[in-house]
Amino acid sequence: MSAAADRSGPRGLFVAGTDTGVGKTFVATRLIHALVAAGFRVAAMKPVAAGATRTPDGWRNDDALALAAAANVAADYATVNPYCLAAAVSPHIAAAEAGVHIETGPIVAGLRTLTVQADFVVVEGAGGWLAPISERQSMADVAQALRLPVLLVVGLKLGCLSHAALTAAAIRAGGGRLAGWVGNAIDPHFERVTENLASLERLLAMPPAAVMPYADRAERVAAISPAAARSLAQSALAGTAVEVLSV
Ligand SMILES: Nc1ncnc2c1ncn2[C@@H]1O[C@H](COP(=O)(O)OP(=O)(O)O)[C@@H](O)[C@H]1O
Ligand SMILES: [Mg+2]
């Protein structure tokens, strides 16, 4: 592949989580803000969303809207969120109910469209790494088809060490690359935070790209610094072209 072809390949991060509800959207929107502040043209994508509201413009998902609102590269809703499913259940069940078969082709095409206009595309997965999207495929297949390195959001709560290690092992087993991880304090009562962060650093074999504090309703101040975002983006861009196996 020529250098020119490499440069036109996918540029961005796939934001995965140790589970659903661990802060993928929380972290992804803040990452987008930080990348914008660092000078990047950033687009966002939520390829598969389950849980949507009917609006005059069609079905809309909150995560996709939040990600798109944070980005500074505008895009059609259908490009940001090619699969928007009504029911807030596992995507493969929501898709079956809607008579939709989720395929990676339209998702890859959406990323390609966004990559033309943006320096960097932040893509949020759905659920955990192996969340099914059909009888045969999971979000891991989506991540693999997109050929993006992975940012793993670890929801800091009891059980997160095993979930983080399992996710990292599954990413590697599929030929993907873990570009970084973020410790996200979703549980204000989680004990031994320092010890757990040290354990995560050992299990994931790298220090966290960021640690997000618990942000209560009164003061939603948690942010990722532009410097941290820039170094994460540089690590993602440096490794993107080589790490991936196709399915
Ligand atoms: N650091 C944090 N502090 C406080 N609340 C958080 C934090 N991270 C996430 N949350 C909240 O937890 C819930 C789940 O987060 P969300 O980003 O939607 O998870 P996911 O995208 O992984 O499903 C949301 O209500 C979100 O606002
Ligand atoms: Mg989300």
C-alpha cells in the first residue's frame, strides 16, 4: 500500500467500554472537546445505537446526538449513526424486532465519508466489546472492520479488573490494538481507587490516558486535557495503518 493510500485510511479511535453504562459517551464527548481544543477537525460516529426517540426528522439516539454536538465537523445524522434502533435492548434483538440486518459495510462507508472531512473520527461502540449485533457478529466485528485502534473506557467499580483484562485479551485476540484506556470514576463509593488504577496499569500494560473523576450533578467538571487528547490521537494515528486484520 502506498503512503498516500495509508494517509487516506481510517484515522480515529474506537471507544469501547468494559460494559454498558461505564461512561463511553461521557468520555467520548469530553475527548472530542479536548481534540477540538487541541486544533483537530473532529467528526463523531455511533455506528449502532439501540434506544431511540421518534422526531420529525426520524429516529434519533441520545449518544449519537451528544457526540455530533461535541464534534466540529458536521455530518448527516445517517452518516453519524447508520443503525438507529428503537428499542433500548441488545442491538441484535432491537435489529431483529425492526427487521434490520446490521452489516459492517454501511458503517465502514460512513467512516470513510467522515474521514474525508475530518482529521480524526471518534467512534463510540455499543455495550461491551462482544455485544452481539446479529446472530453471527458482535461490536468487535464492527471495530475490526473500521480498522481503528481502541480506547477502552474502564468504569471504575468492583469487578472492573476482570472486565478490563478480558476486554484487552479479546481486542488482541481479534488482531486489534489497544491504543489507550481511561479510568472513569462512575461509582463514588468505589474503594481502593489508587490500588485498582495500579492494577489496571499492570493488567493493561500501559498507564491511563486519563482518569476521570466522579462528576456529580452539581458540578460536571470532569475534562480531558488537550495535551492528553493530542498524545492519545498521535498514538492512535501512529499505529492505525499496521495493526489490523480483516475478518
Ligand atoms: N465520571 C463520571 N461521573 C459521574 N457520572 C458519570 C461519569 N461517567 C459517566 N457518568 C454517568 O453514567 C451514566 C452512564 O454513562 P454513559 O457515558 O452514558 O455510559 P455508556 O456510554 O458506556 O453507556 C450517564 O448517566 C453518565 O452521565
Ligand atoms: Mg453511550
